[in-house]
Amino acid sequence: MQGVIFEMDRTELVKVLEAAAAVRGCAVAALDFDEDDNVIDVTITKEGGAVNLGDCESVHRAVLAAFDRDVEDYALTVGSAGISGAEADALLKEMEDND
């Protein structure tokens, strides 16, 4: 349902995110809320290494386990700092052109 203000405990959310990221050797770099669409966007980083898909999945699953999406009514994305979507698209096109 659009336009509903988040009901979840944001302090608890931050605790869950930080703990889940730490288990994977990561840290939460950014946490953004889109109140209009109930979207939570999390960016994680890893000191001295690259964040991988397993890191993102682990953090994502920890939040899903702690907050019922049917009750809290939210969407969640977990990603890493890196190249933008436009840069990724250009890189993929360049790789395809070289094949």
C-alpha cells in the first residue's frame, strides 16, 4: 500500500542490519527510506575487499527474518557501493560488442 508511513522500529532495523553486515565482514554505508513507496535501500561496504552477492543476500535475509514483510509492508534492496547502473549497462554493451 503506497503512502503508508513505515511502522517498523527503525532502531531495531539498524541493529539487525549492522549485526548481519558485521557477520560477513561488512558495514552499513548508507540506509535510505522512501516513505512514499515503503522502500528501504541499504548499501554495504567491505573493508579491504569487494562486497559479493552472498554478502548482500545474507543481510537481506537477516532483515526478512526480523521483520515480516506482510505485516510491515516494505520492499528491501541491499547492494554495494560501486559503479552506477548506467556505467554497468555501458560496460555490458562494450563486452557484448567485443564478442
